[in-house]
Amino acid sequence: MKQLIKSIAGKALLVALLIFTCAISVLAQNGGSSTTTHTETQSINVQPWVWVVGGAVFILILVAMLRGRGGRDSVHVTKTTTTESDI
């Protein structure tokens, strides 16, 4: 159990270090030049069909995960015991 805790703590430390490194690299890209460009392109995230398809996929994944817990594949064990007073 201690090894499991140590491995989870080690993985958490590595993830935190990775996030910190990504944050540093993003902040480092803020250069000294101040050029501005204006484009008139529309992002794909603004279109409503993207949100509808994303929501439908999320719901399908959620249903598939929850159905696997208590579906037809689950095993039910019934145990009966008899004692000498029952005979």
C-alpha cells in the first residue's frame, strides 16, 4: 500500500511539474514586440453545431461508462446456509 501511495505521489509530482513547465513556456512567449493583426475569420468553437455534437458525444460516453457498472454483465451471488436446528 505504501508503494502505491508513493507511486501516486510521484505521478502527481510529475504532472504538477509538467503543468508548471508549460505555464513557464507560455509566459515566456510574451515577446517585446507589439505588432497587432486583425483577422476576420470565425472560430469553429463559435458555431453551435460543434457544441451540439460535443454534448452528444459526452453524453454517449457518460452513458457507456455508467451502464458498465450495473448492467446485465454483473454477477449476483446468493448464499444460503442451513444449521442443525433447521433440519
